[in-house]
Amino acid sequence: MTDNDERPDESFDDSHQLASHPLTAARLEKLEAIRNDGLDPYPVGFERDHTTADVRDRHGELEPGASTGDVVTIAGRIMLHRSFGKLVFLTIEDATGRIQLFVSKSDLDEALFDLIESSDVGDWVGATGEVITTRKGELSVRVESFVLLAKGLRPLPDKWHGLSDIETRSRNRHVDLIVNPDARKTAVIRAEIISELRRQFENRGFIEVETPVLLPEAGGALARPFETHHNALDMDMFLRIATELHLKRLIVGGIEKVFEIGRIFRNEGVDSTHNPEFTMLESYEALADYTDVMAMVEAVFASVADHIHGSTDIPYQGDVISFQAPFRTATMLELVNDSLIETVSYDTPLPELRAIAERVGAKVLETFGSGKLIAEIFEAVAEPKIVQPTFVTEHPIETSPLARRHRIEDHVTERFELIICGSEYANGYSELNDPLDQRGRFEAQATARLGGEDETHPIDEDFLRALEYGMPPTGGLGIGVDRLVMLLTDQTHIREVILFPTMRPR
């Protein structure tokens, strides 16, 4: 018996030229021999009539040693290669699963059998033959014809160790998808989540739109943008940090329910829950307020969880997260005071708030007012302790330049964040539609920038002109799609759910 499932040693990596390593050099020699025999190792197209799942669905209950008379044509990548002299067993994999190819020298001419025997793990192949089971009961296709569809020149990672390091897997996602079924499963579930989110909003009468990625001003959020330059117009531009301001223009224009699922770019750090390029769903609904948006979030999150898990209770890192409505609701100030020894308010003297913030390790700048300090204290001491879905409401005016002032409470806005397991999953509010108040908020942000705050909102005159035409009362929402995928696939690192995350150069 021989086994062509190669074991690259630890020194093998993508930096090697193919001819400089014995494993890839051997494959190059095979490639040359195939071409010398007049065969094309990279033919155009291949017509298969069954997937591996099709074959298993039709013949999965066969007894050992059975023949079906059913001839199929399948294709896939070789994942296991075993040779026993006159018999070769290949396990191939397509997008739907795996199946065995049973190859007998007595069924084929010598040249074709030699081609099969010399094939490698990683090669793409096509085969036609009868569906059978071996004496051990393994469902197989007994090969009558065989085609090499693509010669793999690099060996796959050791099947026992695979790719386990997250950085290596992220840099080599193509290999990760080949050898790690869980990576493929996560990619498929991500697509299902996005489809279900889209369906939920479409079913509620929202219209999906597309807004610009390149902007003269980056607004709609408090974040540092990426800058670029448009050569033809000779002007600096920014990649969007949110879709909010253009979606609100559509509300002004009379499209009363809009949403967009799109890429957002923020020039910020990279960690387990942040990637500079990520996916956001934003929606805006005329005549709604933040309580309407919270009710919609409860319904949408429950529906997506049920679609993926068949339940509104989902497992996550040893906990059970419940999306059964109603979600817990608490104000930011309540949660801060629950986490501190002393009691604070928006009227607490600034020196006292600064001292508390410094004591708990929160960020402090001289320009921070009471609202910003309380928000920083919340992030330091209260947010990390939240596990079950919780709407954190009444965010300070100082940290919410686009949200409407609270209709009753001073100092705060009609805004919420949905916090789960210590991270933000959604952010929404009753939108600020008073153009004069909005201008004043933007001017306050400009002052804060002069005081050293990098993440502030620019004065967007074009957006202010749009508001001056009259925007109806509106409820807005942003959902972090990547984090939702992390939650529903039980992942702790955002790189696991973004196929091609941002990486530092090698």
C-alpha cells in the first residue's frame, strides 16, 4: 500500500519557489510528464451530471458489495489517495460532500490507470462510473473513465494538523476552505444570515438601495476615515464610515423606508471584534422613533436566530443567548451606577467624573464633558458585564450628534445600543431632523476636534441643506453584520467570519 497524502515538513511555506522544494518539484515533474503524454492538465470545462450529495441521496442505503447499474459523472478535489497495487481508492470532495472513487486496474487501460495512480491529493479530477458499495460498505463510484481537471502543484497541509493558526488561515483562506470544513460552513451560514436579514427588511416594506463609497466628507458616525485622492477632479476624498447621511437624504426625498447592506471603512485598530473594512446594515423608516426600531430589532434578531438555529435560544461560548422578546432595557446611567461604588449623574462636577474615569481605566481628555465621561465609564465598567441582549438607552447628547434630544430627559438622546456578550451589535435612534439643532451639534463636534478628539463629525453642509427641505420624524438603525455572524456561528474572532480580513503585510 502507498499513500499519496503528503506531509510537508515545517519548513514548507508559500515563499518557496516550486522547483526549490522536493514536494513541489515532484509535482512539477508529474506535470511535465502529463504534457509529454499529450494530455492537457488544465482542460476547459467538464460536464458532470451528479454532485456527491446527489449520489448519496439516491444510494446512501446500499448494502455492502452492492452494484446499482447507475452510471454517474462526478468531479471534485482529491482529499485522500490510497494505492494497493492493482486497486486505487481516491476520496474526492465537491461543494456538497465527499465520495470514494474505486479504481481497478482491470477496468482501465494501463496509461489511464497510471495517470490515476500518479495523481496527488489536491488535484481536481472528473470521473464516470457505476455507483457501487465496496465489501466494507463504502459508497463508491467504480471508475470507467477519468480526467485530470487541474493539477495541484502545492501540497495541502497535513490532514491531522491542518491549518490551526488564525493568522495563517486568514492569509491563506483558499487553503483554509479546502482543508477546514468549518470554514466553509461559516461562509455558507454568513450568506444565509445576510439573505435572511434582507428578507426581513424587504418583508417589512423597506427598499434596498446603494449609496456612494467615495465621499467629499466622511460623516454619519464618529470614526476616523481612510483618505484618498481623485486625480481627475483633483480633490481629496474619503471612504465612507457609514451610509447614514445619504440614506437620510432618501427619506427627505420621499422614499419612506430604505435600507442598505454595504461595506464600511474605518481607519481604526484591528482586534477580535474590529476590522477596518466591515459590513453594516443600515435602515431608516419615516414616522418611526427609537422604540419602534427596538421592537423591529427584537423581531429581526429572533427571526434570523431561528432561521439559522431553529430556535431563538442559541449557544455561544458555553452560554445560551436568548433572543426571546422582550430584551432587557436599561439606561446608560443606570448601568454605570450599578457598576460604581458612588452614584454619578450628568450634573456631577467634571473633576469628580474625571477622577472616577481615570480610576476605572477609561479614556479621559480635557475636552470631555460629563456625557462623554459617563459614556467612557460605561464602556470601561458596565458594557463588558452585559451578556444577554440588552438595549442600552439614553445616550448622552455629546456622543450622539445625529440623534434627537430625549423628549423628557435632559442631557441625553433617544438612542439605544444593543449589547450582547460585552459588544455592540446594533445602534439606533430617533433621528435628529431639526436642521438648526443639527448645525449646532456639528459645530460642537468641530470644537471637540480642535481640542484633540480625532473621532468627531465634520460639518456636512450638503446634508444640512437636505435637512432644511424637511425630513419627517424618522427611526434609524445600524446592525454590525460581521458580529452577528460571529454570534450565530459561535466564533470569537472577526477574522473567522470575514473571508479576506485586513492583514499586516508579511
